[in-house]
Amino acid sequence: MSTPEFFVTPGYGDYLREHLHYSQAIRVGNRVETSGQGGWNDEFQIPADLATK
């Protein structure tokens, strides 16, 4: 079995992988799986509604 490789965006992606075990993409062998992206800002805050900027 192939060893998985995890991919994250430098900065917040590194933080999320280390603290929340979240990875934006993973590769095992020749298969790649991607995840959805959260709508957080640089302080990891998620707005209460879509109209919030």
C-alpha cells in the first residue's frame, strides 16, 4: 500500500493540519482526493451569514 501524502496551503493550512487534522488534499498512490474549503478569514473566524464580509 502507498504512503499517503498530505497537502495544505502554507500558513493557515499548516495550522489546520496540525491542530484540527484537516488536510486540503491527500494523495495515495495515483489517486488524489481534495476537500472543500472553509469560508474563514485569517483569524479562522467563520461569518454568521453569507452577506458578512
